[in-house]
Amino acid sequence: MKKVFLAVILIGSGLLKAQQQESRPFIWGLDAGLVSQLTGIQSLDTGEPDQVRVAAERHAPGARLGVFGRWQIGRGFAIQTGLSGSSLQAKIRFERNVSENFRFVDLEVPLHFVFTNPNGHFPLRGSILLGGSLDWNFASQTSDNLYLLRERLALDAGLGVEIRLKKWKIQPELLYSHGLNNLHDVNNTKYDWMIGRVVRDRLTVRLLIWKMAEP
């Protein structure tokens, strides 16, 4: 009976150790993806038919690359942050024959809550991400038509699938980032009087990859 009891303890300890290695309290990995920015511009209506509404092209593609860290707080729940950079160019039309390209080179610091299916026996696990992010645009601004604030505060929501591949895990994810703050910086530029609120929303398709603990 003692031998059976000892065997149960040893097997249980081995399983517990494997489980702890499987779900480490902290992991880090790489984050890469494609970005599409939606630039929303509130054009102030002057009531004059000859005035052209200021607008931006709906699709402004770009790319991003970064690193992330994730702290496992509980079963199926983690806190994730990181540092990533992205680059894209958005075209804004001010008049019928007047348009300008605006460059955005953003450094992003997010804070996200990640909820993952706690059942670790399946190779695929669903994941939901909620949180916010703070961006800073490092691109130079030389426009005489519109001046934008560099800081951007956003609410983020994402859906992903965690896939186990031998010693690695990859997670394709669709992430939507909704800009909260007004980016229009009234700086006595040419079209300040025609423009109200300016926001930047982003839709990102990204891939997260990290290495699992050694057995």
C-alpha cells in the first residue's frame, strides 16, 4: 500500500511539474503583422456648396513588428504588454486638386488582458484580447494644411487562435484599435477652420510566436 501511495505521489508530482512548465508564469515572443489605418476626419459644414469636404482615403496599408511579454495570472487569464513599431502612409484630400500624404511611424505600448480557453489538451485554443494602447508618432510633420498630435490613445479588442506546433506556439490574431483622442492640433494651418475632430482607427492582422517550456 505504501508503494502504491508513493507511486501516486511521484506521478502526481510529475504531472504537476509538466503542467507548470506548460503554463509558465511569464513568456515573451515576437509580434509581426499587416496594418490598415482608417483616418476619420470631421469636415465642418460651412453651408457653401463650393466648399470641398476634407477627407482621407479609407485604406492606408502598412506593416508592424515588435516584441511582447505575457504574465499568466490565472487559469486562462493573462496580462500582456510589449513594444512594437509600425509604418504607413495616409493620403488626405483637402480640395478637389489638393491632396497630401501623411507619414505615420508609430511606437506602440499596449496593455491587454488575454482570455484563453483553459483546456490545454487541444492543439487549437480560442483567445480574446481586450485593453488599450498608447502610441507616439515619430514621423516629421511639415504640412501647411493640417497638423496632427503625435500621441494616440486607443481601445483595443482582438480575436485569435493559439496553435501548438511541437516546441512552439503561434497565434494568428485580428486586432481592432479604436482611437479615442482628437488628433487635430489647431496650429494656424491653412485648413484648420474646415476641420473638426480627427481620429485614427487601425485594423491589424498579426502573428504572435513564442517558445514553450522545455519538458
